[in-house]
Amino acid sequence: MDTPTHMLLGAASALVIAPREGVRAAGIGALAALIPDLDVLLAPIGDPALPFALHRHFSHALAMVPVIAALACLPFLTAVSVRRAPAPLLVAAAVAALSHGLLDAATSYGTHLLWPFTEARTAWDVLPIIHPAVTGGLLLAVTAALLKSPLRRRIALAGVGVVLLAAGIGAVQRTRAIEAQDRLADARDHTIVHRRVVPMPGTLRLFRGVYLDDAGTLHGDGIFTPFTSAVLYRAGGSAPSGDPRNSIAGGAAPTDAASGRRARVYATFADGLMHVTPGDHPAEWIYWDARLSLDAAGFEPLWGLAVRPAGDAEGRDPLRWARGPGRDREHIAALWQEIHGRDPRYGPLPDRR
């Protein structure tokens, strides 16, 4: 999720563990929950064609929790009381650091939670990448906990409970969305080979469902899951599946070994759910990440990987990062209507066959 939410959850977690430390515990917790996101400072040394490669990577792993906890406590060691009894604050910092990786794993973007044992990204798809109600609840809880010392632990625990409750609701809502996706695929006589059902930003009622059928086609749907009424949906059409590791749809996959390795990194990041379109340059193809879009049903991607033939005459990198069309105000306005159930394009699910 966003960095402010991470810091607030880190502060609340630390206050649960070390309530007597008050502001100091909250500060250490917020810092421990901030440090993993400092990986954005590594961008200049990363691959410009794969800007995500170092973000939400090793700094978010469970294995890094002790290191991050120690780093978060370092600025506070100037206080004699901390040096004499560092254990409570170290534990508080560790719990706060742990909360960062787990919270990111709950989103659709995911993170390398189990690095270095695997390069797979953990993504549970139960929380959106931004949720103002969760952030607001945490802010109220942390503020109240710092002001009400006798009840500090209970109030901070309530703040953590806001996140756990949201994740639990998200899990139930996602299950409903998956059931709706199964019903849609069945009505279309499709066999689902691979799928993702992800919550749209700011809500636990609207999901983007995308699945790959056994004919190699991607299908997208907006799935609206009201809390107290029947699920609705909007069909978003289909697109040919693409994978930069193979030649498809007339596109040219990278032929040199180095570009091939980089393309495989991208394919893993996109969870294999990609579609391909011609690029802006001759003989260029763009493999778009089909998982995430501000259009809940359609294929208006946020980003992709552009591939040119190896040995470009101008000596250009055969791979480049491409920004997608799904970022404009029109998509944001439409998303707002969908989140609030005001989109007339949504209708009831088809009957089962």
C-alpha cells in the first residue's frame, strides 16, 4: 500500500508492543515501516527497462526484518534509556518492519516476501493499493493512542484491527468475485487456465477480473460486489495473450540472451498475464501487463515492456519501459462512478448453464 499507510500501521504495531515508550515507539515503528520503501532510491542503479525490479524486492522480505529493525533503532540509541534496555523497542521495530511486507503482500502488486529462497512475488489480492478508509482509521487510532496513555495499547490494537478487518472483508469479497468469474467463464464455455481477481483502488466492492482461457485469449470483466446485494458485472472484451519469451501475434521476442533474461523477469512480474500490441517504432511490439488497469473491465494498461529486434541499427536498447494509456482523467472519473455503483453498464450475472 502507500507509504503513509505503512508508517501508520508501523506506528500502531510498535505501540501495541511497547506502549510505555509512547512517541518514541511510534517513531521507531513508523521509521521501520518506512525503510523498506526507501528501495525507490535504488532506481538510478537499476534497469530502466524494468523499473519495478528493485522495488518491493529484498527490502520487503521476511529475512530482512531483523536488519530493518536494527536500522530503525539506531537513531534512538543516543538516549541512555534506550541503550540500557533496547529489547522492547527492537521487538517493536521488528513487528513494524514485518507489517510492511505483509501489508504489501495483501495487495495485487505483491512483493518478494520469501526472498532469497524464491523470486516469486507474493500477492494475496485482498486489499487495494490505496484505501482512504483504512489509512484514516489508522491515523485516528495512532493519534488517540498517543493522547490516551492509559488505553494506548488497546487503541493501537484497534488500529491494527482496522487493517485486519479490511483484509478479512477483502478476502470474502474476492471469493465472491472469483465465484462470479467462474460463472462468467462457464456461460462463455471457457476453461480458465490462469486468473487474477484484484480489488480496484480505494474500494473493496469493485474488482478487476482477468483470466486466460485454454485457447490463449485473455478476458477482462469488471465485477461489482455490493455488501448486501447480488454481484453485478461488466464485460470488457478480450485480447490475445502475449508472452515476451515466445514469438506471438507477429511480434518478435528478444533473441539475445541478456534481453531474454530481462524479458523473463518482466513476465514473472506480470504473472504471465500479458497482451501484445504494435509499438511506436517499426518492428516494435509492446507486451502490456493485463493485471492492473484503471478500467476495471477493459484492457487499458498502466505499463508494459516494449521489445525491438536485437541488433537495432541505431544501437538502441532492445527493451524499454512503456507507459500505458490507462492513467488519464477520463478513466479516473469512470472508476469513481463504478466504485459507487453508478455505472449503468453493469448488469446481473448470466444464468448458469
